[in-house]
Amino acid sequence: MLRRRDVLAGLGVAGFAAAGGSGLLARQAAPSLKPRPPVSGGRLHEWTLTARERPARLLGSSGPNTPVWTYSDGLLPVMRVHLGDRIRATLHNELPQHTSIHWHGIRLDNPMDGVPYLTQPPVMPGESFTYELMPPDPGTFFIHPHCNESGQTGRGMASVLIVEGDEARRPDDDIVLAYKDWRLAPDGAWLPTETAEGASRAGTFGTVRAVNGIGAASRDVRPNGDLRLRILNLDNTRIIEVGVEDADAFVIAVDGNAVAPFTLDTWRMGPAMRLDLLVRAPAAGRSFKVIDYFGAETWTLGTFMARGDAKKRTPFDPALLYAPDIPRVDIARAERLSFSFSAASGSIAETAALLAPDDPLAKILMDALCVRDSAFWAINKTSWPSGDHRNIPPPIGMLEAGKSYVFELSNVTPHPHPIHLHGHTFEVLSASRLKRPRHFADTLLLQPKERIEIAFVARPGDWMFHCHVLEHLEYGMMGYLRVA
């Protein structure tokens, strides 16, 4: 049988099909969701996160140990707080290089954003730093370093952060699927997490695919139950296109922000993007799968078998979440700015990008490069300086706090770029290629030759603005906005 998602994938379109060729997206019907009731008080969560090397069997329980870098003993652990709670997290650095913690997707105060040299001093080996924040929004988020990201995150430095308090009713289960590749040799040793050839193209891909650290997910679920699946793409590089087979599934949140529920066909996720689904489990004895359809071969993220005491079957109501409470943009009064994401002018990457991947000249060009000696990528023709982060360049934009902005983002490269704005949740207004409903997000996938409009209300501080293919940001596709 020809499935709808197969047709959409063949057309290069995923997810919600917007009408017309103008790229204007359907209005996100947030008013159809109930407003979130107020919260008061809350707990103080005091965490100690120790960044150091620990052994893990990434190739399976019978495989060799690999020295991973993590914040705790578990791989990609899940930390939960409730809306209104405060977090006091002390990072101890026992790595051989400096590090930090960026709270991805959280609208927090700028000094806590975790960018070495820009918002805080780097946490040097043997030093500590304490982060204090109160997340203002519920949803699905994560943490990771913000310097040498391809190396530190590539070796395991990430944790899932869930802020509860967005549900109008409790689902029968809440399941985290954190996707991340590992770049390993067959003996479990690390391969280079970045290469010049990968950095100048779509990125350097892992060799071992995994969910929640090791292999694909597999678990039993309650028959006929309503399951919240929180899917995170925590990979350095890989784009995934998520679909569900043999169960009804609705998209209920994007990057932690509730949407008026719509049926999932597939949803394309670049690195750092998140997707929350509500899935109705099948009858006892049956299973469903979450699958990545991107690429030449599909890959199963998780298989879920319905076993045990069956829930009485009722009509499926996917309106699980309260409406998001994000500052709304005054479009009529918004200032408009344009940002172009390109190869760095005059770089070897600019030349190599015009060649076929198997062209011998492209290979020669890439092999002749020293890692990080050159900038491959740029925003508005400006590249982040090569070398370490202490060479802070001027901001790529000067904004006014409390003012509404509409950004037009354009990708003039042949590769996709997941673009992330720190400290803000923006509304995706329009897209010229990959159609989506109008929604809130903090990271979007900018397809090759695509233009996307986003809108937000500026918050004070110096906020990073970059591609989240980690080699791309390290090789120049990164800047910051100064909001005063």
C-alpha cells in the first residue's frame, strides 16, 4: 500500500501541508487550546553535574568499554522539574579542557546562558560554576556544552531537561526518545568527531545509531493507552524524519511549545530540534514503531509492544496540552531584518560545495586543510573568527529589548542548516519549501535555497545565533545578537 508519508517524502515535503505557493503558513490555532492555569511556589532543585570521563558500553552489553564524557553516570539522563521550580546546578569540570552548560530552548537570564567568553568565563579544568534559573515555560528541553561542541557533545555531554506543567490531563505514559549517533571504530575506540571534509559539507556522521544511549528503544506499553513521546534529536549532524507506523499519532508540541494537535505524517528534525507526540497504543498483543524515514534506508528509533491490563478504549482526544504563553509579536510594528547563511566568501568550502561529493578535486581540497584554520561558513558574509571563542567579534545585529522583530532567514548553500536562537522562542511565520503549520520554536530547519520568516520579541542580553550542525558553527556559521 502506498502510504501518505511515502508520497510526501517523494515530493520533498514532510509534516503539515500548507495551502498555496506563497509560503504563508496556517495560523497556529493556539486559542483552541485551553490557557494554562497559574502556578505558584515551587521546589528548589540543587544539582551537582560533574563533567568527566566515564566508561560505557556503547556497542552493547557484551561490547568493549568506550571512554565517554558525561555529566553523570548515565548516558543522556533525564532531569525533571515542574513549572515554577527553581534550579541551582553546580558544574564541576574534571575534563582536560574547559566547558560550560547551555540550557537549550530555555528563556533564561543572559548570564546563565552558558556561552564561554560571551556570557560567562569558561569553566576551566578543576573549576566550578553555579547556574541559577527558573524556567518560564514547560516543555521538552536539553543541556549541552557551548565550546568544542562536536568533541564534547559528540562524546556524550548532553542531558534531557523536562519542565512539567503543560498537561491538561496526564497521559498513560511519558516516554523520552533521545536520538544520538556515536562515531566509533569497531573496537569501540573514538573516531574523529569532526573532519574537514564533513565540516565543509553536511557534517561528519556517526557510525553507530542509538536512542537513549545504546541501540534502538524497545518497551512494553499499556494497550489502548495514550502515550506522550518526547523525541529529541541530540546528534551533532544527522537529520531525521520521524513517522509512526501502526498507531494513531498527533503532533502536540514543537521544541517544547504546544500546538493545536495535527495528525503526524512525518516531521523532519535537524540537530537540537524536539517533537512531542501523543500516540494511541494499539490493542493487546500488537505493536507500533517510531521510524526515521530520512535517507536511503529507514531506521527504527523504537518498537513498542502493547501488553498487560488494557485501558478501556475511548475516543482519541489529542488535545493534551495547555496553550503556550509566549510574548506575541506586533507584526505591523515589527522591524524586519535579513540574515543569509552561506559559505564563507573565498573559502575552499565555497569551491568544494560546487563539486560533486565524489569529485577527486573535492577530496584533494578537503585533505589539504587543517581543522579550524579556516572558516567555511558565514552569516551575512561574516564568519566567527577561527581559533577559540575568546576572540569575540562584534555582534551581527543590534536590537532593542521589548521590541518586535521579523527575521527573514535565507539558505544560499546546498546543505540544510538547523538554525538556533538562544534565549528566545520565536514564531515561524512562513517557509518557501518545507511546509509547516505556524508554530513556536527555538530551532528551525532551513532547507537548501529556502527562505523562512520568524518573529519574536527581543530580550536583553548577548544571544548566540547559529547553525546547530556542530561543525558548521565551529567553522564560522555563528554570531550573536546584542539586545539592549
